[in-house]
Amino acid sequence: MDKGEALGRWQCVIALAVVVGGLAVKSALSKEKSNPKGLPLPPGPKGLPVLGNALQIPQTKAWLVYDEWAKKYGDVMFVEALGQKIIILNSLSAATDLLEKRALNYSDRLALPSFEMMGFNWNFSLVSYGKTWRAHRRAFHQCLNHNQTVTYLPIVEEEMRGFMRHLSAKPEDLYHHARNYFGSVIMRVAYGVNDFKYNSPLIDDAETLIQRFSETTVPGRLLVNSFSFLRHVPDWFPGTQWKQTLKEVAVISDRVVSKPFSDAKIRLNTDPEQDKYPSMVKELMPEIASEANIDHHEQEIIARNTAAQTYIAGSDTTMTSMLALIAVLLVYPDVQKKARDEVDAVIGCDRLPNAQDLDHLPYIEALVKEVSRWFTVLPMGVPHQSRDDDEYNGYFIPGKTLFLMNAWAMMHDPEVFTNPFDFNPDRYLKDGKIDPSVLDPEAAAFGFGRRICPGRYFSNATLKLSIASLLAVFDIRPAKDEAGNDIPVTIEQTSDLVSRVEPFQYDISPRSTHHFALLA
């Protein structure tokens, strides 16, 4: 955070105020449960007393650091930060063994005090595995399962046309246009609202919330997540600016979950335009109470939370993938040509792609798969937590251990993907069709086990339709320097939870006046 640096700085002050005895008690309470076989913990770097490995936890591009550690310690590594036990999984086989095959024990989420202080209780992706989580998950799947996804794609087609018109008018504002495009799509899908002036501040709120969440999930970043009693430190105490920051985030969080849902309920009863397109709120309000003993209030809470989760999680990851794809098409012009040739061959040059075309664009599908693998948007995944003690490959796995999945390492493992650092959509194709024998990057890109992203079908379909439309209308070329030479593009990732592509230079313009006319 800007204020985010305060979240780190105050720790030095407060750490001096915490008595050594208190830290010792905390450390003692966090010792491993009974380990009757005397099995060792998985290997990992040696830490310090009390602090553990807190000072070694990487703050930037953690996936690269953990990938290096794995060369020394193996694909299952153990660290501890201020009493929090952490296991890092660096291979797909280990992630599959634990998170898929033993999902019952490895599907929990860590309940951090900072989440509650930021008002994130509504975010069901952070809820422990159980009845409440299942009710929300079922609601999400009801709206965005594989079959239902197609009902929302006309919204994508309509918003994509607007995005391309804006891009043609002001190509230098690619990020701004993309943000508004994906934000508007998600607002319409979740709430049925087709009003950019209304959506814009809510899109701003969502972006702020995602950023704040990302900043507070780094292990060891906030002492309150290790020492929950610190939440009761008075606001006037020196170094407690972090509390005010979390309160400000909580205000945004409440606005994000409450305002668009309340307004959507009103529109459903008063706005005839709501009949034109589907929305999650429209779908869920009359249907979700199908199980016995779910009262009207609980029904509304589930619908509210599910819509908000879509709105928070849906736009940022898909937008990031599309921007990464545009950068890739600059660096790999042969890939761009193959993709455009397929679009032209299947669709022609007299209309834009639509949802019915997607099954006939295997190279576009392979292109989307490859960007999910090569540019892993969630390089460290979303953490899981174990419920009970367990053992794996001769190691003791304590209950309540946080699991970090190095999805980036899994997707760049030469044992899984040949030449993993090459961007090569053809790896997924055989005889012009998707080769089912090649591992789908969904195996890691969208999470694991029972926590796999339920919106993955809509995300993939949106991305395929977006990139096919972009290639149908635009040429994507390197920008030129003053001497007329191509400016090279280097694709770099940010260190955020949702890792974005660093800004790059480009030249995007319509292929011809005929192609531009398709946007009318």
C-alpha cells in the first residue's frame, strides 16, 4: 500500500513492545501436534528463533525464489513465519496428491484476522470448507457452469464491440479501455446493470479491494495475522496506522458487497430492460432457496455474496490474461499470423466472431491455454490450509498448515511441458484439433481440488471471444522509435497476487476501413 509501507514499518515498533515472554508462549502454542511416528517435517531453509523464516519469505516474485529453493529442498518445502506453518508445493504431482486426492483434508482456507478487519467475511472463497461454502459454491455453479456460460456471451460480444471502438479512437489507453471492458462485462453478468457511469466507481472500488487484499496476504507482512491480540491495541498507540488503513478498506468492502446488490433488487422490479439479458442476481433470487431450511434472508445473503465474488474475482484475472496475450502477439508475430488466419478462414471478413464460432477455432483455444500456462496470472495460486495432521512421502504434515502452490513452477516444469519457456500454442494441437493427451493448464491455472475456480468456463470463453474479435479487426505491431525501428517488448510480471504484465509499448490500429466498419 502507499500506506502499505506503514503496514510493514510499524511492525518494527510494535515488535519491540511485545514482551519476550508473550512471544515464547505463542511459539510454544504453535508446536506441532502429536507426531507418534517421529516423522520429520519437509525440508526447507533454516529459520531464526520465534521469527522462523519470516525474514526469508520473498516479498517480490516469490514463485521464482521458491523455484530456486526447490532445487535444493525438493518439491515439498516447509517454512515457518511467526508461528505460522507453511508448506510450498512446487510440483503438479505433489499438488495433485494432496489437494486433489486428499481434498477433504486440504480444502480449508486460513482465517486471517486482517480479512475480518477488512470486512471480507462475505467472500466465500475465503470461507472454510463446509455447509456455508457449499451453498455459495452451488449458487455460483448454477449461474456459471459450462452450459450456462453461453447465455452470458452476448453481453461479452456487445461490450467487446464498444471496447474496440474506444481502442480505435484512443489506442494509447489500452489498459484503461480493457479495465472498463471487463469491469462492465462482470457488472452486467453479476447485476444486470448496463450503465457505465454507475459501474465506473464500483469498478474502481473492486480494483482497490483486490490490491489491498493482495498486499495483506504476503506471509509475515502483518503481525496481526500471527498475533491476533494486536487487533485490540488502541488506535492511539504508536505505529497503529495499519488499523486505520484496514478500516478504510472495510468501508470499501461493505460498499462493494451491498450497494450493487441492493440496487439490482430494485431494478429487477422496476426496470423492463432487465428482461433482455440474464444476470446472476436475476437467476439466484428465486432459485437458490431450493434446499430445505434456507430462509429468505439467507437466500439473499448467498445471492449477494456470490454476485460480489464474481465482480471482485472475475474481471481482473481475465483482463490480465488478455493484456498478456496482446504482449505475446507482439513478441511472437508468427503466432499472431496463425491465429488471425484461423479467424479469417472460419469467420471471413464481413462480420465479428460470436459465441457460436468458438468451437471452430482450435488455434484460438490453444492460444488461450498457452497464455494460461506461460503467463500464470496467479503464480502462487490461492492458499489452502490443512485440517488435520497427515503424512506424505515420509514427512509429517501438521494440521492448520498453510499451503502455497507454486503454479508458475508447475506450468514451467520440463517434466510436464516440453520446452516450457517457449510460447507454443501448437503443443496442444494434433491434426488441427485440441490434443486431449496434453495436460490442460487448468490443472494449475485455476486452482486445485474442491477450490478450483468455478468461473473458469466463463473466463476462458470470454478470453477466446475477446482475442478472436481483436484479431478480426486490428493489427497488433511493435511501436517504433524515432529512427523507425521496432521497440523490443520484454514481457515481465508484477509481484501482485494477481500478477499483471508490466507496461509495454505497442501499435494497435484497424486492419482496414472495411474491418473498422464492422464496429458500427
